[in-house]
Amino acid sequence: MRHILWFIVHYAFFLAIPNFGASISLFLFLLIEIVTVFLKKNRFSLIHFYFLGLLISVLANIQLIYDFNFGDGVAAYPYAIPEFFPIAALVFAIGNQAICIGYQSIMTWKIPKVDFSVKLSEKNLKRVFYIGLIFSFKNYWIFFELPGSFQTIIEVIPIICIFILGKYAGKFNIKTLYNLAIILTVSVGFNAFLFSYLRMEIILPILVFLLSYFIGSNSLKSFFSLKFVPVIVLIVTFLSFFSLFGDQRSQLSVGFDRISQFFVGASNEALFDIDQEEKLSPFERSSNIAQVSSIIGLTYDNGYYNGLASAPLAAALVPRVFWPEKPVIALGVWFALEIDAASETEDWYNNSINMTIPGNLFLDFGWPGLIIGCFFIGVFIKLLWDSTNFYGSKFNILGTFLGVYLLFTGFLGIGADLQILITYLAIYIVLLILSLILKRSNENTVYRSNVERK
């Protein structure tokens, strides 16, 4: 019932304060939900980490709306349509409210759990560290790309290892685990600096470590201790070169040569004509009101797309291992082309813009599709979260893998569009099959051992 009331509140704020109303009401809803969890001392679930990331995006949206209405606008968002900001904010608020309803609905549906547990011991945790360290430098020994979700799993292994070490460092307050987690965080971030194009991949290890330590300790007090000084140094270091790296990244090679090239570029910073989008801070880049306003513009000009925007996802359901020549599914590129914010280059396109899940559904199916679709997305991610048994007492390696992937993608906004749902499903299926194989193998090993004893 309270969620229905919030629908009314969002609409009332939309009418009362057109420019900021729905963003303010969504901010209030998110703040109340998060504070309530803290006051009740409940564990944070997937939806609460989604709310935390969403809170940042909503604040960035409010700032962007202010800049366009009372300032000179933001040059990095030429596709923004300020006159549609009010309805865009309402679409975003209603969609996310529906996701919350679906997630928190009383459903008896269950899906098989991803469960392969091992003994929680110092030896196994050190193995986690070594595995993470090896895969953090995978660019030096993996010279091929696996199909689809298999490559995604390989890519996130170091992040999962950081989370496991950080979680148990916070839970048991073990200095050795904390140090190993910091070492692995620095290694993964450094490797991302050497090889990645996206700046988010550089800061992501730090965010995951903070997230894991908070979950393990279930307290914010530990973040104010001296041992977190190295983490603060890492964050300040990243923020200090955020814009400059964004400007230079297209001109930098990969590997250790990138270090010298970057510092040469830094010493000649004045020579660079920094792209307007690269001037945005991480906070400003978390806004999404500009692209949702463009979606509203498309529906005004062309009507609802009736599934056309999401049609390529039908091909995504076919695993690439069975269709090696399957074309790249890039809804963000399609959207950027549709709003004239991208152009074709020699090998691909020069831009990709996230529609957001509410925006994607609204573009295709209007208000009914927005509410119904977001509701079932909430149900879907809750089923996936429950399948991880994330807070169980066992050291569930594969369940933790899926859970961590859901957490950090949830904090970052549950993907750029509906395409993330295909990725979620594929990773779940791969990990479920792997858990069944490993459990069967373990059972056979135990059986043979018992036979040999007899």
C-alpha cells in the first residue's frame, strides 16, 4: 500500500514543482528506505545497494536540471531536452518505484540456488588472493576472448576475490586479510589503468572493497579508522587524474608504455583540447536525466516504438557459443544514433548512451509497459538474489560470485538498459551448471574415498 502512496506522491510533486518535483520525491523515498535499514540494523540486500547508487544519480539529475534551468546548461549533454525534464523525472521515478514493488512483493516463486561451498579457512582465503592476483594480470597470459557470459565471468574474477577478502577482513577484523584485500585492490586498479578504456574499471576495485568491508563488518565506524588512509589515498589519486585520463585515453597505448605516455601528456596538459564530456566529474556523469529526456522527445516525435528498441535482445538469447558470428548487440549505440549523438567510424561508432531500464521500457511500451515491465524486473532480480544465499553461513564460492556481480552492477544502476537482464540470466545459468558439476564431482570423490576405506 505504501508504494501506491508513493506513486501518488511522485505525481503530486511533479504537478507542484514541475522541474524538480519527481526527482525530489524519488530522493525522499530512497533516503527513507536507506535510513530505515540503518535504524533497524537490517542487512543490506541487493535493492538497498541499488538505492544507494540511485540516490547519487538522482542528486546528479537535480544538479543537471538546475544547471539547465538557472545556469548555462551542460555542454557535454547536447542531446538533453530541458522542456522534457519534468516528464523524464516522473518516468524515472515511477519506473524505479515499480522495480521496488516487484522486488519487495510477496512471491512464492523460487529458482534453483547457485551453491558450491568450501571450507572457510585461512588457507582457502589465501588461495582466493592468489587466484585474484593471477587473473588481475590476465592480459599478459590470456590472449583470446571467450564467448558471451564466459568472458564476463573471467573479467570479474579479480573483483569477486577482492570482495571475498574484504568481507571476511571486516567480519573477523583480521589484519592479514585486510592487507591482502588492499594489495589485490591496487593490483586490479593498476592493471585497469594499463589496459582499460573506461575509467569506471579503475575505480571499481576500490568501490567493491568498500562495499565488501561494510557488508562484513555491518558498520560504518570502521571506515573512520587510520587503517583506511590507504583507501582514501587511492580515491584521491583517482579523482586527481579523472578528467585528464579521459581526455588522453584514446591516444594512449596499452601496457606499461601507457604510464610514460600519460605523464608526458600530463606535463603538456595545456596543449589538450579537452572534450566537454571528459570535463564532467564522476558525480556529474552519474546523471541520466538528459538521455531520458531524449527518450521522451523520441516518443513525442515518433510515438512509442512497440518493442523495436528492444528487438535485438531476441538475438542475445542465443548463446554466442552456438552462434559465433552473432552480431554485436549494442542498444546504447542504437540509441545514440537515434538521437543523433553518434556517428560511424572506421571500425565501430564513436558513442554509446544508456537509455536506463525505465527509459528503455517507456520508449517501447509507454506507461503500462514501464510499470508492468519494471515490476517484473524487480521480481527477476529478487529471484536471482535469493538464489545466491548471500548471507548464509557457508563459504559459498559460486553463490558469492553471482551475489557480488549483482551488487556492484546494482550499485551502478542495474545496467544501461534491458540488455543487462540477458547478461544476468546467462551468468546465472553458467554458474548454476558449474555448481551442479562441481557438487556431483565432489560427491563422486567422497563416494570413492568411502569405498577405498571399506
